[in-house]
Amino acid sequence: MINHAWLIPVFPALAFPIIIFLTRRVRPLSALVGIAAIGASFVMAVGVLREVLLNGVTMAHPVEYASTWLGIPGLLKIEAGVLIDPLAAVMLLVVTLVALLVEIYSVGYMHGDPGFSTFFGYLSLFSASMLGLVLANNYFMIFFFWELVGLCSYLLIGFYYHKQSAARAGLKAFVTNRVADFGFMLGFFFLFAIFGTFNFRELAAAIPSYQNTGFLALAAALVFIGPIGKSAQFPLHVWLPDAMEGPTPVSALIHAATMVAAGVYLLARAFVLFASLPGIMLLVAYVGGFTALFAATIAITQRDIKRILAYSTISQLGYMVMAMGIGSMTAGMFHLMTHAFFKALLFLGAGSVIHALEEQDIFRMGGLYKDMKVTVSTFVIAALALAGVPPLAGFWSKDEILAGAFDHGFTGLYIIGTLVAFLTAFYMFRLIFVAFFGDRRAGLHAHESPLTMTVPLVILAVLSVVSGFVGAPFVSHGFSSFVYYGEPHHIEPNYGVMLLSTIVALAGIGLAWLLYGRPSDVPARLAERYRSIYKLLVNKYYIDEVYLWLFHRVGLGLAEAFNWHDRHVVDGVFDGVGDVTRLSGHKLRLLQTGNLQTYALVIFTAVVIIALWMAAPVLGGVIQ
Amino acid sequence: MANWHLLTVEILTAALGLGLLALGLLVPHSDRRGIAYVATAGLAGILAVAIGMREASGVVLGGYVIDPFGTYFKILFLVAAMLTAVCSYDYVEKMGLNQAEYYALLILATLGMMILASSGELVSLYTGLELMTITFCILAAYHLGDAKSAEAGIKYLLLGAMSSAIFLYGLSLVYGSSGTTVIREIGQQVATRGASPALLLGTIFILAGFAFKVTAVPFHMWSPDVYEGAPTPVTGFLSVASKAAAFAALVRVFFGALPDLHNFWVQLFIALAVLTIVLGNLVAIPQTNIKRLLAYSSIAQAGYLLLGIVSFSVLGVGAVAYYAMLYVFGNMGAFMAATAFYNNDGSDEIKDYAGLARRSPLVAALMLFSLLSLAGIPPMAGFVGKFYLFMSIISRQYIWLAILGILMSMVSVYYYLLVAKAMYLGNPPEGSKPLQVAPGLQVAMVVSLLILFILGIYPTPLTNYAMNSAVTFFMP
């Protein structure tokens, strides 16, 4: 199966043109093609993981095969290749599984939408690009798919393109990511300039012995800009909350479970580059830690169900990046996996609610548990997992990160992480108590969603419970001896850390119940009392406003200056060049008289001139 | 004694051409379409044989060289001839003349190109050249009763004869100063005896002859007039295959017989390349007729191919071979689109292409992507080809030449997009109907289009074949 792993992205890649060009008119067939393609990929991903486990493919001994895509011997080699190690195998499984469930869910969610078929086409293209990104064996290829993933994200965020806010959100995501991608591109071109290869393993072999760490640090810092954009880290996180304008299944697949994880995945792939640079690692860790805290504080004041989840995603991605920064790739990837399941579940659950109510403000919901039993109960399971309540998945992975921070002596980051765990439990259960419990609001008619939507919810709920056990401390040869950097290091279970994070999670839930568990005016009074802080949080620290101001004052001011320069200097020059080019074309054309004798004359004259030119040295006696 | 089996491709081609002539006399007048199909099927069969023989090598009769390089080009000629044949069905029927002769001439021209590409000896090389030139004279004038077609035939005949004379004179000078016509032996003679003035003059004359065939400036002037007047499928074939054949022979003569004079002739090629790239692209801008536009664009393309010669390296020759192959699909694609349009509307004027995208998405897409490939825009095949060509001269430190080439490529985008603009943004004229395109031609169009993408997205297999075939000129 491993030798045919390249087929995994090919199935959905073929589904895209088939849907767009052939089955577009027949909606059920489009959905079937999309689901069958990603289903085939999923089956293959399972097969690949099985072989990786059975055949002893490890991080140190991966399977790699490649053919030259574009090459000039001795100058340049760009490969199209596949690199399969446990890291890629796990990621393949997560992406195909979540994508499969999301596509099945979408059959119900997108029912009746005029863009039904197109939607499945885009989802297929997205899955193909993401799977290509996971399989890539070199920077050039990963960048290619990285861009493709960005393009799909743009298409899907702006899927309701007739809505101005959706079109704008799509544009914002695209532009923000372009800024980050440019940094990434510069970074790996730097690496190519130093080492002369794009290949991950060749680089991994060459980097440790390279002496000039200054250059290397520059390259690493530039590469890191890529994940800052794609994984929505501060300060380039602004696009992700707006990306919620897309259809909710897209939010679940792209903006929670898979695409945003691409940045973290890149950090894992490029880990050898970062691991040799302690300064950059520290930067990565603190960017992640800060983002985790920063986004969690915003999440506690938001009212829109999808926005709360979006800030929660940013916060959790911060955790993963932080784990990478403290040197525990295992913990980061473990959290990426468990988070993919429960965050996809949260978004799909939110989608189920939105589908039923056509409403996104949690304060206009209430009492939903009576009408939507499956949705609400699975949502609660996912929230418990996210909050880190044992023995659910999030508990084990979050604990691994916190224990890692504690053991490696990053006390500051450990405290931040624990604080974020508290905030996470609080904002998730604030959402649950407000939206799902309490009294029904008047005028709302909730109903449970169809089976195509609830079955994926249940499957994801099961995974949210059990997927953490693969990395739990009582499992020998678990996740940490499978996906790792360098030598597998098993973090000893730290019961103190475990106990504290459990207490913190329960405390967060308890506080949410005290404030929102029943009707009370305490939240409003608190908001009034700490008015300035509240306003700061509700307005997301005014980051968007700052960017807007910067853009208007500085950006547009500069633009104005450039515009003048362009119009009066550059245009003048280029119009001039264009005119000269065109004019010379018109003049030179006149040489073409159509007269046979002229042509013959030109040929003879040319021969004579060449002969004279070449004969000059001979006549002068220079040539022997 | 002789290993005749190496000549299978040539013998089959000759038999097919002559067989078609005979068949034309036997088949009743009403059933002439069958001949076109026989010609196409025959070419396809020979193509399969040629592909099977791609690794064969050996020398027949002392002076005829079969090697991967020659076979690569034979495959190219056969592909181009097939596309031309498919493209000609309706066109030739419309002209209402003897179809068997048309296809027979097409195939004999192909035979001439094969001989040109495989000759390791100057006299047989010249024979191949003449076979190709004379059949093209007839084909160019095939549109009886059309003054422009007749003009094209006459111009090609007279100027072709003149250039042949110069070429032949060059051959005789080379023979006179080295005492042999076998290319390999000339190479040995030059290596031991050095260059004489007569040899240098011969080199210049031979170069002028080739420059005429590949339409290098200033030997290009015949081409726009001939291209415009000749039947459109013939123009496509002439612009693609005869040019490729001349390049193959050029590589054989200059790299096989005269590598020691490399420092001498490389300056000539640089001068020709610069003039050709600049003039071809600039004069293409004001053209209003699609065939003339393509004529100038193909002059410019010849200039890019000359860059590969200038680099005098495996990479350069491999790049020439690669570019020539994708150029078949790019340029034939554009000519197929032009033929389909002419068959319907009877016009070659670019302004009449307005709104073509709405009348026939396939034809417009073929034209657009063929032109984009010619312009060298990724992911089209043309990008990869130009990439190799430019890399080959950059690796020889001709950075300025690469910059010039890239700048002029940008100019070319301008005039190619003028056509695209008309097709996609213009409005179709009142009362215009969707284009009728024969199913066979449609298939050929889709295949060309796919290959243009495939060679651009996954160029490695063809690249390897092209580069390996080029190695033969640099073996000690």
C-alpha cells in the first residue's frame, strides 16, 4: 500500500474535474463522486498506517520515493515525491477521516443550496491539495500544495460570493496568507541557496553540520512566518475569525481540523531546522503561548457561536505551536490529532444548530437540549474533551504539552498554558449553558438534523473520547514512540500536573455554571464593572482596527505616493517603451515589401556581410 | 552486408507515399476520403515502429546514421505529419483536387525530413533537403486558382533554389578542403589539419542555407509571404516540421563536422539569434492576419531554438530537441484552430476572431493555450522548454542573451494576448453560428491540448529522452 500512497491525493484530485465538468447538473452524483473519492483515500490511508506500523517504518527510516519533476543535472533538481513516515501516516489518516465525515455531513447541510455540486468539487480539490501537502518530500512541493490549499480556502470562504461580507472575508484570508507565504517562500529559497536542495531528508542530513547559524536562523525565521499565517498565530490571526463566513462544514474541515494544522505540520516537517536554533525555538514557543492566551481571552466575550469556536481554534493552535517551540514535536502532533476530531465535531455541531435555527448568536438560543438531543450531547462531549476533562482525548494531549513545558523548565509557559486551560473550560461551558440549556427562547423552532449530519457527529464523538488513549501514559509504545524527533522520549506521567489541570478545567466549568448556569445579572454587572477590559476583549484588542488604521494612514498614504510616482515616472517610462516597441514593429514591418528581388538581395547582402565580418581577422592575418 | 533493418522507418514511409499515389488512381472519385484515412493510419503505424526503434543505433552504408537523436526527430516529423493530415481532411476536400497526391506529397516531404535528420554524409543530406523543399513548393501552391497560394509556391521555389545554391556551394567548399563528404571524417580532418579560409567560407555558406530553412533573420523574408499564401495545414507543417528538420541537420553538421571551429561559428549564431528574436517579436505586433502573426512568432521561436545551439552543450541540444517537440503541439495547435476557423468563416483576419470563445469553446481554448505555450507561460509546455533553453545559455555565461530572450518573451505575450482578447472579450458578429469542426479534428485538438499541459506539468520522461539523445554529439 505504501508504494501506491501517491494515489491518495489523486482520487480527490480527479473528483474535482469530474464534478465540475461532468456531474455538475446531477447533484446526488456529484456528492457520490466526492465521497467515493475521499472514501478511497481514507481506505488507503488506513492501509498505509497499518503498513507503517507492521513494517517498522519509523521516523528515522521512512519510505521515500521520488521522480525528478524539473531538473538540470548539476544545477537544479525539483522532485515530485512522496515521503512517508509515522508523522505523515498519522496526518493522512486524520485528514482523510475528517474530510470524509465532513463530506457526508455536507450532503445534509448543503441540501438545496444552488452551489451544491460546486461545493463538493471545491472540497475534493481542497482534500487533494491538503493530502499532497502531507505527502510532499520537499519544500518546493509542499509550497505548491500550500498555495493550492490557500486558494481552496479562498474559494470556500467566499462560497456565498453574493454576500459582501463573505467575499471580503475570502479576500482578507487570501491577502493575509499571501503575506505569510511570501516569508515562507523566501525562507526555503534561502535554504536552497545554502544547501542546493529542496529535499527534506537531504536538508536534515546537511543542516546539523552547517556552521553559519546566522544564515540558518534567518532562513528558519522566514520559514516560521508561513505557519504564523496559515496556523493563524498572532499577529496574522485576523483572517481566521472572518473565515467563518464560509459554509459551516468548511469551517469544520479547513478552519479547524486540517488546513490550519498545515502550519503546525510544516513545523514538524522542518523540525530539524528549528531544533538546532535555541533562539528561534524560544520565539516559536512564546508566539504560540502568547497566541493561546490572547485568543482565549477574546473567546470569553464573543456572542457568535462560530466566532467563539474560531478563537478557540486560534488558542489551541497556539498550544500546538508552543509544544513545537519547547521541543516536543510529539506533544504538538498529538494535540493536533485529538484537536482535529473534537474541533471538527464542535463545528459540525454548531453547523447542526445553525442549520436548525438560522441563528448564530448564542444569546438568542437556549434550551436546545430538548429538541436536539444528538447534537447537544455530542457537542458537550467535544467541549469536555476540549476543556481537558479526563479521560477524554483533549486531556491527554494537553497534559503532554503542559508536562513538557513543566519538565523542560518553561515555568512561564506552563503557567500560561494552565491559565488557558481554565479559560477554555470557561468559555466552552459559557456557550453550552447559554445556548443549550436554560429556557427556550420564544419564536425558535429547533429540530434535530437528518441522519447524514448526526451520524458523523456520533463517530467524531467516539473519537473525541478514545483518540487520546493512543498517547496516554499507561499505554506502552504509544504515540510518543511513534511520532517523535531525534530519539523517542517518553515523558513520565506527572501526576501533579495532571491533577492541577483537571482541577483547573473543572473550576472553569464551575465558574461558567455559576455565571451562566441560571438566569442572573452577574455577567452584566461584571461587564459593567470592568467596562474597559470588557470592551477591549469584545473588540478583540482592536487588532482589526489597528490594521485598518495602519492600512488607511500608512498603507494608503504610501500607496498615494507610489501612485503618483507610478503615474508620472514609471508609466511615462513604460508607456514610452511600449510605444517605441510598437512603433519599431510598425517601422520594421515596412522592410517586408513582398518583392522577390528585394528578398534575394537581402539574403546575398547578408552572406557577403557575414563573410566580410568573419574574414576580417583572416585578412588581417590574425587567425592561423 | 548492410543492416537494412535500421532503415525500416524510411522504407515504410517511402512505400506509404508511393502506395498512396497508386491508390489515388485506383479508388473511384467518389470515395477519395478513404485515402486521407489510409494516410493517417499509415503514419500512425510508422510512428509506432519509430517509437519501438527509439534506442536503435548504427551506421548504414557508411554515411547514414541511425541514432536516438535522429529517431527522436523522426518521431517528431511523424507526429506533425499526422496532425497535418487530420487537419487537412476538410480543407483539401474544399479545394476539390486530387487528394491522393496531396497526402503523398505530405508523406514524401516527411521522408525528406527524415533523411535530413539522419544523414551522416553531405550529399545524402542535400538530397533530403531538396526532397523536402521541392515537395513543399508544390504543397504551398496547391490551392489552384488562388493567386496568393501560387505566389507562395513561386516565392518558395525561387528563394529556396537560391538558398540551395548557396548551401551547395558551401558543401563543395567543405568537401574541397577536407576531401570527404562523410561528416565524421570531416570532423577528424578539421581536428588534425585546422581551418583553411575555404573551409571557413564554406561554413558561412552552409550556415546561410540552414538559416534560410529555419527562418533566421535576415534570411527569413520569404516566410511570412509563403505562410500567408500556402494552404493553412501546409503552413503549419512547414513552420513546424521543416524547421525542426533543418535544426536536426544543423546540429549534425556543426556539432559533428565542425566542433573545432566552435569559437568561430558561435559568434554567427549569437548574431542570428539576437536579430531573429528581436525582429520576429517586434514585427509580430502590428500583424492583423493570424497566419502572418504566427509566421513572425515562429521566426521568433526559431531565435529561441538558436540559443540552444549557441550554448554548444548537451543541455543546449537536448533543450532544442525538447522545445522542437513541444513546438509541434503548440504551433500545430494554433494552426489547427486557424484551419477550423477558416473552414467555417473563410477568413484569417484576427478581427474576425471576435467572440470565438462563445462560438466554439474548444477552438478558442486550443488557440489560447497554444499561444500561451508559445509565450512560455507556466504550466504550459513552452515554459519548460524556454526554461531549458535559457538555462543552457546561462550555464555558458551568456546572461545578457538570456535577459534579452526573457524581455522579448514578455513582448510576445502582448501580441499573443491580442488574439486572446479578440476571442474572449470581443462580441461575435451578428448572426454568426457555432463552428462546425469535424470529429477527427476535434480529437486531434483535444490531444494536442492535453499534451501541451502534460509536457508542462510532467516534463521528465521526454526531457530524459531528449537529453540522452543529445549526448551522442559530445562523446569523445
